[in-house]
Amino acid sequence: MRNSLFALALASAFAAPAQALTTGDLAFTAFNADEDGWAMVTFVDLAPNTHIYFSDNEFGGAVFNSGESAHLWNTGAGAIAAGSVIRFSAIDSVPAASFGSLSIVDNANLGLSATSETIYAYLGASHTAPSVFLAGISSEGTTNLAPAGLTAGVNAVVLTSSTDYAEYSGARLGQVTFSAYAPLVNDAGNWNIVVGGDNSLMVPDTTVFAVPEPETYAMMLAGLGLLGLVARRRRA
């Protein structure tokens, strides 16, 4: 009985509530310049009705330039579990998200380009006042990532110039924490990148990213504790 209670206590300790978002908590997993959409994975639990902005106006270190677009994502009434992959589609016409809702907040030039494109995911008081950049994806190198405090391979991914469609094709199983997937997802070497052709009908993979359940750790630690107790008794 005591062992079961110990395991449950450990499981509860691993179960953390949704917390304030910070850089690298999400990552892009797909980009489609032909269909005008993208996909992202969250490495943390997202609280209900979290607001996240997206913009492809370049950030210069103090303000965004103008002439492109921005969208606001409301994550919805329910929490979104870490490891979930969210698809954002048709951002230039009828914006949609597979969780929550996506709305246009700047329609100066809707749609995505295969060349010279950078998309940011960020928090802020408005779409023009970013406070925390969460993730980025770019087909124009690191020039527009650095002013936002984003680093390729860490919390942003840099694609080949003129990319029409790209998608993370690496592992979604095998890591013991969600954050351990970040360097994999942000490494363009783990992406399938397509230059040219019509990719408007391509649908990104929304398979979840997985880690062992907290109960697995709890039982493992409980088992190790029992083994230690047995060893001490044998020595005694």
C-alpha cells in the first residue's frame, strides 16, 4: 500500500500545470507557401484561451515592418496537451486552426511566399507589440530571426530559399522530455523540403510527439527504492 501511495505521489509531482509561455515552448513542424499554412508542436501544456500572434512582417529589433500580414490564435476553451501538433490552414482566405480559432488582424498582404519569408510566433499586447517571441521559421536565413532573439537549431528553423513545402520528418517518439525534441524539430536536416511544384494539397503530419507517462517514472523510481531497501537489508 505504501509503495502505491509513493508512486502516486511521484506521479503528482511530475504533473505540472500550464505555465507562462517562453521562447522555445513551441516549434514549427510544417510550412506550405502554396496552401498558405503551417503546423506547430507545443512542448508544454497550453492553458485555455491562450492568445498567440503570428506575423510574417519582419522584426527589426524594435518594431515590425509593414506590408504583410498578422494573425491571432485563440487556443480555445480547453487545455492543449504538450506534444500536440496544431495545423493552421488557408490563412489568406478562411483562416483555420485544428485547435481553437485563427483570425486575421493585419491583412495588408495575406498569404505566404516561397522566397524571403519569415514567420514568427509570439506573445504581446497586440500584433505590433511583441513581448516574447516563441518560435520562428524562415526561408531567408537568420537575418530576421536574430533581432527577435531566435536562434536557428534551437528555437527556430531555417529552410532552403524558395521552399514551397517543408515538413519535419524526424522522430516523434523516443525522447524522455518534450523539450528534448526542440533541437530535432528546429534542425532543417530533419525536414523534407520541396522546392517548386504545386503543393497546395499537401497536408502536414499532425501525429503527436510522445514521452513516457509520469506514472512510468513513478513506478520506476518506486522500484529503484524497493531495490535499494532490499540491498540495505541484505547488507544488514
